[in-house]
Amino acid sequence: MQTAGPVAMVQPRPDLDAMVYGQPYSAPQPVVVADGGGAIGALRNSFASAPMPVGYAAPMAGPVRYDASYHLDAGDKLRVVVYGQEGLTNSYAIDAGGSITMPLIGAVPARGRTTAGLAGEIGARLRNGYIREPSVAVEIDTYRPFFILGEVSAPGQYPYVPNMTVESAVAIAGGFSPRAKRDVVTVTHSENGGAMRAVVPLGTPLAPGDTVFVGERWF
């Protein structure tokens, strides 16, 4: 599935078009493991919306939009364009080590970078003895997948679609099983080496790489 993603550029040109896990959880309360900012901070801030029952996070208002602040990680697939260099322009997947591998310059660390940061790094490496004034653009081709576990019809790994919510993730996984707890789920989000686990309602937005766990109701 192809999805439009943010575009980052080094030395933009006027004619450039815009381009484009886990284990079951038993904790019933939100547990902060580490705070890495970004989407983690957004989820954390949502907890402050009161009054709310203990163990619930308020849904964030509006759709989630991934812009220049989105941090890349393993599983993201990128389109790298080096203008005038067809041999370098290609699609690249971020490997398990967090890098992409390109001709001439080899492995380039991508994990934790923004698309702009990665474009700048690629440009700097090409400028170092390969191309005098490289013009580089990086876009997200497809985001890394999300995972859904527990009481759904078809748990597993699925392609992430921008602006997904917990509810749409459940639908993609075939809906709730007859034993599912249907009002809240547990979501684990990781970013920049930190992780956050929270019990959230169905309208909560998801991010690429999130793990959703649907628990079993007890009555």
C-alpha cells in the first residue's frame, strides 16, 4: 500500500513536485516507561484531560499528521531522489539496524532522523568526493507496520495507514472477538529509544510501529 508521506529536501529546485512486536500486556493502568517526546508527549498530555476515570487516556483531538518532526525507524520505506543521478535515485527500506544502504556512500543511519535530517546527511556524504552540489529529496513511501494482539479475529502485523485510530486498527484485524473488552485497549508506543504504554479509548490515534492489545472482558 502506497501512502503519501512528508518530503524533505536539500537544495530544493522550483520544478520539484511534492512527493512522497510485542507481547500481551496485563497492566490495567497507564505505565510510563520512558518519555521521548513527540507522539509520546501527545499521549501523555492527553492523560491530563479531566475528569477521567483512573486508567483512561482522553482521545487526542483531530487527525494525526506526520510532518517534518516524524522520526524514522526500521520498517519505514523511503523514496530517495538525487537529481541528475538515476543510479542513486531509488526506494530504500530502513533495515533492522536502522540504516539504508545506497550506492557510493554505503550504509546511512536513518533511525531517529527526520526526512530532512536524512536528506542532509545523504547530501553531505555525496558532497564528500562524489558529487559537487548534490540536490537530494527524501520522502516516506510507506510507514512501518503496526501490530494488534489479543481478542481480535485476526491478530498480527498490518500496514500502517496515516490517520489511523484504534477503532480502524481493530476493524482491519477483523473486529473484536466475542470475549473482547470493547471500550478500551492498551497501546504501546516507542520513539527515540523510549516507550510508553497506556490504556486508551477506541478513538485514540495510532502511530507507525504501535502495538495494540485488546484484552478479555471478565463479565
